[in-house]
Amino acid sequence: MADREFIDEVMRRLKKRYREEMKTSLEFANPWELLVATMLSAQSQDIQVNRVTRELFKAYRTPREFAKLRPNQLYRHIGRLGLYRSKGRNIVATAKILYNDFNGSVPRDMEEMVKLPGVGRKTANVVLGNAFHVYEGIAIDTHCITVANRLGIARTKNPRAIEAKLMELVDRKEYVNVSHLFIALGRDVCTARMKHCSDCMLKDICPSSDAR
Ligand code: SF4
């Protein structure tokens, strides 16, 4: 099983290959916009979400404006994204709560965030880390699950268990970085469908490498 020394080396190589400071590729101007974009990103590509939110935030901006909408008024803006009906309902319901209970602001802590409709731990981690620089946990998506298992960091598909293991192994200030570096590797050479180990910068240290 992976230890700190191994993770440090993985992080060092991934940073060299991708970027020292990684961040979400979702576009946002404030925490509310990132929360909406992250809620829309479930089972949709960030690039598609960015196209949608660029137009959406021209029409409606604040939680107050979203709270006044009926979900079907949102559908015409977000209808090209998967699961748009449930996403639209959750965004309007969340906007109402923020407007009524949080003075129109996104809460800065995990406990309050995961009570919002449609907001799970992954979404909360993305918003807390990227918008507030509050590092309570690590956002684990399907790429992170694949990469963590292949690197021997975890032997489970359970995001919460993988997050807990990574939180033991990386410094808090790296919580956003590790998530986005694993996503970058998972989109690049270590995809769920195929691993391209001969092109991977971890091929000589990865326990699942085919290229050693
Ligand atoms: S060496 Fe292969 S299995 Fe390991 S991280 Fe790279 S692509 Fe994935």
C-alpha cells in the first residue's frame, strides 16, 4: 500500500507534468457561481458546463435572482446538460435556502454545505477548496477513483474511503492539488477505459504499470 514517500514522489512528478498549482477548470466569478457550475457538472464535461454558465450568468446572477425562478425557467438554459431537470430543481431550492437563511452567501463549511439540496461532499470540497481556500477534504471523482486504485493508494471504489486515505497521505494545503492532478492524469494517460503506461511519468513506480 502507498505511503507518504510514494505520494510525495507521485505529486512531484504530476506537478512537473501538469502544473504546480492546479484548480478547477470550471469558470466562476464568485462562490455562488462555482457552486452552480459544480452542481451542473455531474455527468457533464466542464467544457460543456462553461458554455452553459457563460450564458446563464448573463441572465441570472445572484442567489436572490435564482431563488425567484421556477425550475422550468432554468431548463431552457441548462437543457443541453444531462440530468438538467434535477439539477435545475436543486439549484433553485439551494438558492432559496441561501437567500433566506444565509443572507445570500454560500456557507464556508462542509456541515452546512452538504445540507443544501443536491450538494454532496464532492461538490462541497470543490467549492470550499477552489472558491474559499478552505481545505476540509478532497474532491474524489471517477478519475480519482481509477487513479487511486491503480497507484495502490486504495482498493475500493468508495469515494469517502479514498478521500480518507488521501487525507492521511497528503498535506492539507495539497487537498485541491491532489484531486486535480489525479483528474489530469485520469483524463490524460490513465483513463478508466485504458491505461497508457508507456506514456506515463509514473510508469517506473506505479504498481499497475504495464511498462516496467
Ligand atoms: S503507469 Fe499506467 S496504471 Fe500507473 S498511473 Fe500510469 S497509466 Fe496509470
